[in-house]
Amino acid sequence: MPGFEIFSDEEKKEVNDVLNSTVLMRYGFDGKRNGHWKAKELEKALAKRMQSNYAHVVSSGTAALTVALASAGVGAGDEVIMPTFTFVASFESILAIGAVPILVDVDDTLTLDPEAVEKAITPKTKVVMPVHMCGSMADLDKLKAICAKHSLLLLEDACQAIGGTYKGVPLGSIGDLGCFSFDYVKTITCGEGGAVITNNKTYYENAHMYADHGHDHIGMDRGAEAHPFLGYNFRISELNAAVGCAQLKKLDGILALQKRNFTILKNTLGQSDKVNFRRVPEGGVENYSFLNFYLPTHQLAKKAHKLFGENGVDACFYWFDNNWHYYRKWEHLIHKTALGKLPHEVIDQLPDYNKTDFSSSDQWVSRNISCLIKLGWSETEMQERANKMLAVISAL
């Protein structure tokens, strides 16, 4: 994902504002700042872009998920439903607060299957966490209805999908809480960073305090601030936020270039009767960061992925065998391997994922190839790339 492809004078200007002020921390040192508050500026711009009342920027997407869960009072023994296909940060954030990740199947959207979600709900379920992997979304209307029926929170992990929309509403702003990642390989980047958005004032107030050691941020004297509850340090630096300020202004241009290259690739691969594309829920618009398609069998998908590399086509992923993004290789979660003792709630409640049947997920993910969309490819280069991929698939 391409934020790092387009560093230019805009990012340098924002960063130099911070360096010239010498204040790298987001809180305090008011007199030395020369009016520069980059984290606050990014939060204001992000809330406006995401049509949300509140935004709080933090040190990473993982931190954003952790802070979002904590801000809503999720804790030890609470169950959080999440998909089998995501990044490990999803369950790391849940475990970090003593809650229990409950994995459920994905469907042809490559995101949470609503039917599987409903079957997984127990009296201890508190949150449904759809992960909008590779730029597209879950069936959010169905998930919202399930959450309303069972009085559950809907937390959107939109870390890979900033700029996408569902029925005209930005992804991340549809649930009770939404999270973004701004690490080095996201659609827009801060180098390292993330954000929580919400329309709920209580969750926002909890989030900004929890992310800064429980400081209430009342008054002008940081040393005199009260601590309403325990917190941790998930602060973003002004340097990282400065990069984000410049990058967010480029988001619409990024999406337009991605859409152009995405469309060239999709139109070309669509000429093959062996290719079926991931389902995007009606009313959904991807952020075009990846093109995802299915081949008829997992053997053909794995073979095609290998041949793409041999024919000079990079940036294609076969997630089924990926160590980071699919449950099959999450040995540390499956075997509950940790440096210290896990909470007894996790030990007692975590399902035995050695024995869980996720064949429904397997039949989608094993046939999927996911193609990253870069900004630097010209239309000619994109078409040449697409033609090579089509030739590989046609020869299978």
C-alpha cells in the first residue's frame, strides 16, 4: 500500500515545522511550538474526512485496536469475534487487555461471514470486529443488525481500507468505533501510527486518556493532571503525525491512481473464465489497494502465484500459506505461547484452534490471489503486467 511511494516536499515541510520548534511530543511545551500541534491537526482533518465526531491518533494500528477496545470497557473474559483472515494485530490487541479472540469463518468477501458470527455468539460476547482486509468490507448492514439484536459493539478494523466506503459512508465510521493504521506500508503512512474514530463522546474521552497513561488532559499543567483510571503509553510523536498531515491531503489522489491501475488489471483478468473476483457487498466501494480474485482450485491458485513470480510479476500474495495473515500459521495463538502467564480467562475460554473446523474459510482463501496495486506503475506498465498475468492463467 502506497503512502511511502509519494514522499515529497509536503511531508518535509510538515516535519521541518516540528524540528524547527524542537517539540517532538504531542502534549505540553506550548510556548516553544510556534503554533504547531501536528497530532491535533491530523485528528481534526481525519475526523472531518471520516465524517466522525472524534478522532484520536496513536502510535500504531495495533495500538488503535487496543485503545478502542479498552475505551469501550472490554476486558478480561470478554469475547471478541474476529475473522480467520486478518493480521496478527487483531488478536494481539484482544489478548493485550485480557479478552478472548473468537475466530470465525470468512466468506466470499474475504471478511467476516455474518452467519458464522451469529453462531459464535455466547453470553460472554461483547464485540464483533470485522476486518476490512485488502481494501474491501464485510456485509456491514448484516453485522450491524446482529450487533443490535444481541446488544454488541461493532468495531471496524479498517487498517487496510482507509478511503473505502459503504453506501456512501467512509469505512471505519459505520460501527461504534473504527480503527486505522498508518504504518510504512499502508495507503497513507506516518511511518508508524494509527487512529481511533467514533461518534461516542465517552469512548473518545476514554481513548485519549487511556492512550496517555490515564492522564485526563484537563488544564495547562501536565504535572497536575488527574488519573481517572489506569492507562498505558500509546502516544504518537509529532514527527509521525506531521507526516500523516501531509499524507492525508493526498488520499483522494492516491485513490484515483489506485482505481485506474486496479481497473486495468481487473478488466484484463476478467477476460478469463477461470477468474472470479471477490464479492464486494452491494453499495460498497473498495479503496483499490488490492485486486483479489479466485481460481477454480487451490492447486491452480498456488501454481499461478508461483508462475507470476517466475514471470517477473511481483507484489502478488497467496495468503493461504502466509505466516502473518491466516489462522493456519498462527502457532503462537493456537498453542497459547507467551513470555508470561496468560490470564486464566484466556486459558479457560480460548477455543482449541487445533481442532476447529475452518474449512469454509479455507475454500475461499486457498483459491485466492491478492494483487497489490502500486501508484508508480504507468498505464502502459500496468497493462503489460496484466497481460502477463492473464497469459499465465490462460496456460494453466
